[in-house]
Amino acid sequence: MNELKKRYIKYFGVGSALPPKHIMKTLVEMRENGTYENKMEKMSLIFDRIKNEIEDATDEELTNDNIIFDINFDKEKD
């Protein structure tokens, strides 16, 4: 098991779904730098609007399989 996956499981549990690598990396970094809860709280305030916009743009329901999650917006490519 690679180091990133180990760290992800440490913070999110063995049974949690594994997101794409770039999302996993961001979530782990937020847990480690202490910003996860604050950012998730802010996202919860606008989640419905963002969800609707993504679904409209992709013509797909927002699930773990939505194509939006395949996009790596990070300027650093792994």
C-alpha cells in the first residue's frame, strides 16, 4: 500500500471510498494542516448550488463516478 493511501485510511477509515489520487492528496493535506473541518463547513453552505451546477454541466447525477472527479485542477501534476 502506498504512503498516500495509508495516510488517507488513517484519517478517513478503512471502509471509506477511495477517491482519485489528486482528491485523496488534497483531503489528506487538509487533515494534516488542520483546515479540513473549516473548509468542509464552508462547502456545506454552498454544496447544493455547486452540485446543481455540476449536474447541469455534465448532464450526470453527482456521484463518485461523475466525470468531474477525473479532472485534476492542481497545477502540479503527479
